[in-house]
Amino acid sequence: MRGILVLVGLAAIAVVVLMSLGMLSVEQQQGMSLPRVSFDAQGGQLPKFKAETGSVGIGTSNKTVDVPTVEMKSTTVSIPTIEVKQAPGASPTPAAR
């Protein structure tokens, strides 16, 4: 049940975002009316909507751009080192076993 509510909520958010960005335009073309209730019930009328959507064009184009090159070379450098020695007679910790 929660999954359905989440999907409905996400769909509503998507519609609001698309309308705010101008990618979706919804116009009501015909109003609705409630059914008349009497001994002989008459059918109602559903509203009609016309929806127009925007379009997004995606493609590729060839351009010449400057691309840096990387060169690898071996060089000797001094780096810091760390040496850890336990105190004489100390027992190792459980994590070091």
C-alpha cells in the first residue's frame, strides 16, 4: 500500500515539475457534471482535457577542443615512513593476533 502511495506521490511531483518548466500544458476543454440522482439515474459526464508537451532534442556534434596530455616518468623521491615497535614484554592486542 505504501509503495502505491509513493508512486502516486512521485507521479504528482513529476507532473508539477513538468508544468512549472513549461514542458506540460494541460487545458480543460469540457467541464464535468455530476450524475443526476433520481429514481431513473442519468449518467454523468467526464471532463475532456487536451495536453500538449514540450520536446527535448538530444544529439551529437563534432567540435575541436584542446585536450591536455599526461606524461608518466619515473623519479626517485623521499617519502616519510613510520615504524612501530612494541615495548619489550608487552603482549599483543587482540586485534593484532
